Amino acid sequence: MAQKFTLNVNGRDHTVDVDPDMPLLYALRNDIGLNNPHFGCGLAQCGACTVHLDGQAIRSCVTPVSAVGSGKVVTLAGLGTPEKPHPLQTAYVEEQVPQCGYCINGWIMTAAAFLRDKKKPTDAEIKTALEGLKCRCGTHMGILRAVKRASEMMG
Amino acid sequence: MTRMEKSASFSRRALLQSGGALVVSIGMPMSLDTLLAVSQAHAQGAKPPLTPDQLSSYIAVNADGTVAAFFGKMDMGHGLTVAIGQMVAEELDVPFKAVKVYMGDTANSVHQGGASGSTGIQLGGKQMRMAAAEARRVLVEMAAQKLAIPADQLAVVDGVVQAKADPARKASYAELIGGRYFNVQLDWNKQYGNTLYAPGKALPKKPGEYKIVGKPIKREDIAPKVFAQEDFVTDVKVPGMVHARMIRPPVAGSVPVKVDESSIRDIPTARAIWKNGFLGVVAEKEWDAIQAMANLKVEWSQVTPPFPPQASLYDVIRKSPVRKRVVETNVGNVDEAFKSAARVIEAEYEWPFQSHASMGPACALVEIKDGFVTCYSGTQKSHFVQAGLAATLDVPLEKVRVKWMAGPGSYGRNDADDCAMDAAVIAKEIGRPVRLQYMREQGTAWDPKGPASIHRARLAFDAAGKIVAYEFTSKGFSRVDVDTNGGKPRDTLAGQTLGVTLASGDGFGVPAESYDFPNKRLAWETVAPLLDRASPLRSSHLRDPVGPQIHFASESFIDEVAAALGQDPVQFRLQYVKDARDAAVIKAATGKFGWETRPSPRRDQTGVKVNGRGIAYSQRNGTRVAAIAEVDIDRSTGKIWVKRFVVAHDCGQIINPDGLAKAIEGNVVQGISRTLWEEVKFNDKAVTTADWVSYPILDITESPEKIETVLIDHPEIAPSGAGEPSIRPLAAAIANAIFDATGVRMRRVPFSPDRVKQSMS
């Protein structure tokens, strides 16, 4: 049975009336109207649906709405804007990383959480932090260059 | 009075029919910036017909002087938008930023074949270049009349035609034609698709005159993606839309015999759509559609499981009757040469089925309103999907519009076209707009597959040790068991489940190289699919269709021969390639790599961890690529790390070196992935590789340390393709590097750790 939940997304409260077991991804995309997290697998295997929940990168495709509670959700659209970009967004544009771009949420949101806690990571630490995320177009090299560049921008 | 003004007194019909080179049709002075405006203009008759012989089908100048380029292909992520914009801006002499390229919308572009065979620049760009050159010629002539100055005394600077002698005497493109359409006839070759060509009277610029082509201009579609401002095909919503999901059989080939709708009665608004073998569900909410898909009780027909044991796949191919054999190259008398040979070297290679496994499963939205069909799709081929929808829905072609939107990556005939047809069937059935998205297992297990194949190569020497004959034969499933697009219902899951008559096509290929052997035969053979209808193992195009398969085998074999003769693999190749550009890419790659001349394998390593290097090269429709891999191998685990790749690439004229380098980089990573990890697995009933765990791809932790490209620019040679050629020789380069490191020859892809370890034991 549907229930009412108030979700705090990108700094704003949204009330949704949904099945408590429904993954957060569908609430974000269909009830709140944020297209940016993508459905990639529904299995927490690829990262295309990644958002931050209280600062942690989570897979919204397997996170039930009922588990979000009063946590603060941030999506790629909430991470930064063209006027006030997150360093990773700047680096992604400068390095011209994506091909299709469908996987972007996983890499940027995961890397953003990682770089917040880890200053000046080594190349190996960057790779390990991103392990398991998928990019089918094969832009791996660009992703690594962009995360490195962002880490340098973040000092 | 200018000709343009004069023509305004003509009736619109007379104007549209006159087709004179300088006649400009009169349209509303509207911006062409939205598709709506374009279709309105078209509907009002202000635009000449959208046919390949009309200049207005490719180029229009907006009221503000900016340029719209309408392109019947699309950018699947390699930055083709930028390259086409560069070519158009160059020929028109307008700033790059003044050009906006509209892609893959059947409402405003002609059928240029869609994204296909790396022809975006080679063929599609060639046409756009000629159209832009013709538009410039027409505009200069219009200015000549307006300014009363001969055309040869005029120059164009940033979209302003001005007298060379007195730049103050000028007329801008906006003044000359802004907001109206060209009505200029082109010399169309009467072909649609990739080969469509319709030049005007103008000649394109000479390379020495280029200001924009050849520059590393960046993509403008990246920022909107990075800031989550761009809609993908998955993001489109229309009023009244319902969500749909498909249901595939647990045993391939079986069909529903009983569908129990009471099993989803508790799910709000859910209902089943069942016609013959076609079964889907819809609901108002997406999550409810997914629940309905998961909960619908279906009784399936009893069928004999269709697939052989996976372990016997290559034997099945070996023993299957040949459905079609084509000898593409036959020089001299190969059979005689082998009969009298003093020594023969031969080998056989195997390549598995592989999946597109696009980043997200396909999604399409179909709306049927007042007899008009609109489809949003991530397809590579909108005009084919338009035809497929017309046939599937039994409506005239002109009543269907397909609008391509960026989808989750596409590398050939993935699941996008099937999804569009499935959505259309449901939309027609329920009379509502339908958004259908497949689930992960439907994207990975049910997409059309890159075909599995075996490859036999043999080479004959005479008593003096001279090479006298070479034969290479591929045998495998067809690259067009289902066609490269959803243009016909028989090539889609919707058509096949609804019961249309089948017509599996035959196609494969042969090595593309220039080895000069006195007797040489290159051939291919196809076998029938394992299941002829609605099969999860139906085969079609996957990036560089059959190229990686064939050249894994042919370039591994050349290496085997070099090793058997104790020769350096590069020196051996250079001795036999007869094409100068082939030799040049090989030399460019070896120069960049720092290739040390010596035979393989190296025999100086004794530890657990060993290292090697390998080269391979190939051609593809005019493009030449040589690739050198450096690999580290852990002999205790069989784990391979491709540490470094050097790729030398010659595709003639380079339009955008930055886009080219990135296209190559993506190809290299995807190529390593397909070589080391990717194999579609199946049991007797179904494909079992259905997600990222069962169908792994190269992880970021396995990325090479370096991918280096050497871009060889030939401004004087028409550009050939770059979207796919560089994936072609990679598997062989890796196999040759493994041999160099270990002395072990890998003849079956993928080189997963267990298989490598087994090969070395």
C-alpha cells in the first residue's frame, strides 16, 4: 500500500505517495521529476543511479524509499551548477570525458564522496575508490584523468 | 532588385516547382531553432519537400544568420556533432559556433543511413560538406546580384559576403536568406542510406584553405550532461503516458499459452498485453509495471530446449552445414600451391558470442495520435525504425516520425530498435502513449549478439622456404541473422513473436590487409542460427561487426608464422605488406612504442610475473590501424594486465584530432574488455549472462597505465572512418603480447584468468 514520505532532495522537501518498497530511483525520476539518476541495472552493479544520502554515495535503484527517512539526498543536479560547478564537473568538461554519458552519475557522485574525505589521493587510490562502477563506452582513461584533475583543484 | 525579391512575386507553387539554383522559397521568417518551427514551416508548404535532392534538406540559415544543419545520421558519443559542424562551418565560412547540427530526426533529415559502419564523416560528412559548399556558392551568387559585383570579386568572412576590394560593400547571409529556405536542386544519386550523395555545382575547399577543419574543437554536449541538464531518451515523458515492461520466455522459443491476469489484480492499473508470442505489461506507474512484470503468472508452451551445451559451441559451428560461402579474394591457384608445398603451418581460432551490454537497457516512447505515430528512440538508425514502425503498425511511412535522442551507448544493432517496435505494438493495443524500458537482463541476455565464429588459417612454403600460398576461412553465425536495423518486422523481436515470416540473412567478412602472397584465398562461411525465431542468440552488428573476430585470428596467425620462422613480427609484416600507408602505420606505431627488433617469444623471463609486447595491424574501409600492446601476466593467477597500448591511426584527412584520439581511446578500452572478459554464456534453455556480474567488462582498476595514439593526417585524402577501425586489431595484439611473454598461444577469446592459467599449465 502506498504511503506518504517526505524526501529532502537537493535541499528541498518533496512529499511523495508511494509503495514503501519502491526504490528511491523511481521517486526521484517519476515523482520528483529529476531525470539525472539513471536506471542502469536495478541491481546495484553499475552505479548509473548513484546519489548521495547524507553525503554517502548510494545506489538509488536498490534503496527503498522507506529507508531514506529524513536523510538528505543530493543528485548530480544538486552537486553543482554551470555557475557554481563542483570541481569534478569542471574537470569532466575540461577533460571531455563522456561518450554516451549515461554512466556519469556513478562516477561523479562516487568520486565526489571520495574526494571530500581523501585529499590528494594516489592514482591507485582513485582506481580503488571507483572499482566496480561501469562505463560501457570505455572512457576509463578520461575518468581517471578527470578525477585526478579535480583532486588537484580541491587541493 | 535582387532575384530573391523578384521571386517573391511568384506563386508559392511555381516557386517550389521552379527549382532554379537561385530561387529561394518564401517562408515565415521564423527561427529554425526548434523542431516544432521546422515542422510548422514544412506543414505550411513554405519548405521545399524533404527529399535528398533539395539543398534545404541539409542546410538552412536562420533569421539571425546562424546555420541549421540537418543530418540523417547521429552522434553515438564520438563527438560526430562537432566534426559535422566543423565541416559545415568551414565550407560556409561561418564561425563554428554559428552552426547547430540536428541529428537523426525523420521530421527534418533525409535518410542518410543512421550511425553505421563508421561512415559518419566518411559518407555522411561528405554529403554535408558538399551541401554546405553549395549553400555558400548560392549565397555568394545572390550577393553578387544584390551588390552588383561579380561573384569572383567577393569573399565571405564569418557569414558576410563582401567585396574583396571594398569590404564595406557587403551582404550578410541573414540578409540574403535568413529565416527562409533554399530551393536549390542537387544532383542526387538516387540512393538512400550510407551511400546517399547529392552534390551541387560547388566544389569544396582545398585543404590548404581550412580554418576550422583539423582543429581540436571541444564537444558542447558534455556540460549539459555533466550538469544533468540534458534529457536522454529515457527521460522523455508525454501527457497520458503509461509505463510498459516486456516479459521474455524462460525457455527460448517457448510462447505463452495461458496468462493469468488475476495474478496482477492487486497491482494498481496493471494489465497484460498478450498477442501470440508477444507478452508485455502496462501500468500508470513505472514501479507498478515492474511489479506486474515480476508477478504475472504465465504458462509457457513446452518446447525442446534449443541450445547445445556451451562447451560444444565451436564444434557445433565446425559441423554445421555451410549455409552460404563467399570467396572474397582468390589470387593464383591456392589448392595447387598447397598440394606441392614442402611445409604448411596452420591454426584455428575461436571467438564467442558477445553482447552490446549497453550501459542501460533500451528505452523507447511511442505515441499514436490522430493516425500519426511519434517515436522517441535511442536507435542508431531512425529512418529504418520509421520504416519498421510503419510496417509493424501498418501505417504509411509519412505518418511516422522517429526522433533520435541520446540513449545509453550503442555500438551497433543493440536492443534499441526492438524496444521501439515493442512499445509501438503496446501503444496501438491500448491507445495510449507508451514508455517502455527493458530490464537489465533483457538488455544483456536478449540483445542481438555479435556472432560466434571459428577461423582457419594456413600457409604454405616451398622447399626453398619461400611462402607460396595463404588461405583464411571464417565460419560462423551470420552478422545479419537479423538485419543491422529494425526496418523490417522480421528482424525485430516484436515481429518475430507476432509470427511474421522469417528471412535470416547471410554475411560475414574476410581479413582486410595487404599481405602480398603469390596464391591467396580469403573466404567466409555462415551457418544457420541455433534457434530461428525470437532467439536471445540471434546475431547482428556489434562494433566493427566481425572485425575483431577475423583479425584476432588473421593477425595472430601472421604472428605465429613469424615466430615459426624466427623472425621479428614487425619485420615480417613489413616484408609482405604492399600498401605504403599500411607500412607507414606499422612504422609509426613501432617508432612510438620503442619497438626492439627481435623474434617472439622472449626467453629471458623466469619469474611468476612476465611481460611481453605484441603488434597487429588491419585496414577498414580506407582506414589503417596498427596497435601494439604491452602486457603484464601473473602466471600463478593467469591474470593479464594490458599495461600500455600504442595505436597508430590513418583515416585520411583528420577533421578533429581531439575527437579522434578519444574515439580511439574508447575503442581500446572496449577492445581490451572484449578480449579479456566478454563471453555470452548459455545453457540449453536460455542465455545465462544477464547482468554485470555474469557478463563482466573491463573494470577501471584494470585500465591501462597509458594509451598513446599516433594520428597520421593526410589532408589530401578524403576522410575515412574512425568509430570502429581501432578495435579491430586489438585482440591479436594482446594475444601476440601474451605469446611474447610466455610462449603460449591463445587461440580462443576471452583470455580470462582461468583460461590463461589453463593454457599455461
